[in-house]
Amino acid sequence: MEITWLGHGSFQFRLPSGHAILMDPWIEGNPKYPRGHRIERADTICITHGHFDHIHDTPPLAQRFSPEVVAIYETCNWLESKGVKNTRPMNKGGSQKVGEVTFTMTHAVHSCGILDDGKIIYGGEAAGYVLRLADGRALYFAGDTNVFSDMHLIEQLYHPELAFLPIGDLFTMSPAEAALAVKLLRVRKVVPMHFGTFPPLTGRPEELQDLVADLETEVWALEPGKPVSW
């Protein structure tokens, strides 16, 4: 699978078949979105929660590409009110196959209000996902969250080999909490995200690396716009 970080908490996954998955797409207004990068395909869009920096570009992308859109039930309902079609609502603990990938929704410790016409409306709850690929491998995409003890259950149930964890602090966990998350998840690799976008998001991958130096986990710091293979 090809992974491209689009800055902040946004990622593009491209499967060997060409199937393209966008996780929490935020393009317009994203200071870390890679300059010159163009979204050429979107078969699936997956949303962890309704904050603008995770959902902002879903309606225009959905209109352009007609993807299947995975999110918690209430967020799907809001997206439908904005003209988004092909929603695939679900809730925590549930699994569904979308394209070639099975998505399992997990817990997250975060808020999920959606800014709509100057007001914040209920968007369900924030969530994470385990993505099970056709070759049997699994990755865990935490979305915005603090560490929580049930991450150990995610390890026991789904055995992810790769985790995407926020480390910026202030609105999510910092490297200190993320280091404990790594211990609970026992993953081989961790991709830091949701840091450096704005000055208050102070956590950095090298801090996380220092804190997990005694573990058999690689901190895989990506560059926005530069694809890597997994």
C-alpha cells in the first residue's frame, strides 16, 4: 500500500489495485497540505470526527469523485444534508467492507461538534478505525484522541502492525501519552500526525522516538506529499 501524508491528520492510501482511500481530508486552509499535490482519485473517504480540520473538504470531494463515505451515523446524517451521497454509516465496534478494505470503528477520546452556519451541532462521537487489508494486514488510524486503556483491547482483537497516532498536544495527546499508546498497541511502526500545523501543536516525532527507544517500534516520520510504501 502507498501512503501519502497530506499534512495535519489527513492521509491518502492507495492500494495495489489503484483504489484510493482518503482519511480525514483537509485541503483548503491546511497550512501543511503539500504544495502542488492534486487529488486525482477518491474511491473511499473515511471520517474520524466532525471538526473542520478533518471533514472540511469531504462535501466537495464527494461531489467530484462520488466515493463511498464512512463515518459515524450522526456525521453521515450531516454529510447527507450537505448533498453527500453514498454514505456508509456505522458505529463503534461495528465492521463493514468498503471496496477492498474492512473498516472497524473503534473508540476515541475527543469531541465531535460540527461547525455549521456559525453554530456547533451534534456530530455523534469521535472515533478511530482499524483497516484490514486484503492481504490480512491491519492498521490502526486513531484520529484525534488521548491515550485510553482500551487500546490494549484493540491490540488483542485486531493485532494492527501499523498505527497512526496524533502527538501534537493541546487538542490531542502529546508524545508522552502517545508513547503509552504505543506500549498498549504493541505495533511495529507508528506514524505521528496532527503536529506542527500550528504553533500550539508542539509535539514532535523525535520526542516520541526518545520515549519509545526501549520498544521494538519504529517511529516512521513522514513528509507531506512524499509517498511511502507499506
